[in-house]
Amino acid sequence: MKNILALLILTFSSICLAQTSEKVKGEKFEYSDVGLNDYVITNIEGKTKEEMYKKAMNWVIETYKNPDAVLKMNIENEKFRIDGIAFGVVKVKGISLNLGYVIEISFRDNKYRFELISLLYDNATDYKKMPNFKTDPKLVKNFGNSPAEIENYFNTLNKSLEIYIVGKAEEKW
């Protein structure tokens, strides 16, 4: 009986620990009670991971002012990591702040994962895992619409990548 009880306790505690370390997927970036979800998977039918990787690298070149400076890790045809800055997306009592972020974009045939690795102000405050960011009255008073601005920034960035990979309309000369 003691062995069964010990086995149940061990199993339950390992399940609890496993759940806390899992990454949280969402259909779009959105704050919940525990913070911003970790990643979004975007399906793009009919594209190989190699095609999407190449298009995404071109997107980085066209989207960022200094693409060589923001590209921090690159495994060809698999994934890359971007270290960027979101200008003015957080407002604290009316003062605009810039957020540093790290995103990793990885590819499989017919889909890619857009993962938000970190979201920091001054390398200290982690805005990704801020609990109750949209609902705590004290946070709402100080940060106002900042959670929605952060969500919108990363959802728009991901949508921009998706449109670029699918194929932008050819310009007529």
C-alpha cells in the first residue's frame, strides 16, 4: 500500500512539474492570467520548409533596418532568432518605453512557429510573464492600453511574415 501511495505521489508531482514547464501555444498572441502565450503556429499549405525559410530571411532583410545586427542565430532551412526592439509599445503613466524582444521562427513543411522567447525592458522587467497584466486595476492604471499594444505588435509582425511567405502581390511598373 505504501508503494502504491508513493508511486501516486511521484506520478502526480511529475505531472505538475511537467505542466509548468510546457510552452503555451495560442492562435494569436494574447495575455492571459499567467502572461503572454509563448508561440503561434501559422499554417501555410503547399510550401516546403526550405521555401518558407528563404522567404522569411528575405522578410527579415526588408523588415529590419539593420538585418545583420538583429539576426542572432541562424540554422539554414530550420530556424533563426531575431533580437529586436519594439519602439514605444509600453506606456507607463503616459511615458513611452521601448521593449527589447527575442523571437525564434522555425519551419516545417506547410507551417512555421513564431515563438516569443523574451520581452524585456532594460533587461530587467519581463513583460511576457506579467500575471494579470490586462485585469489587475493597479497595472491597468499604470500601463493603460500597453498589453493590447504588445499583443497587436507581435500579431501584426507575425501577420506581416505570413503575407510575405504566401507571396506579396507583384508591383506593376
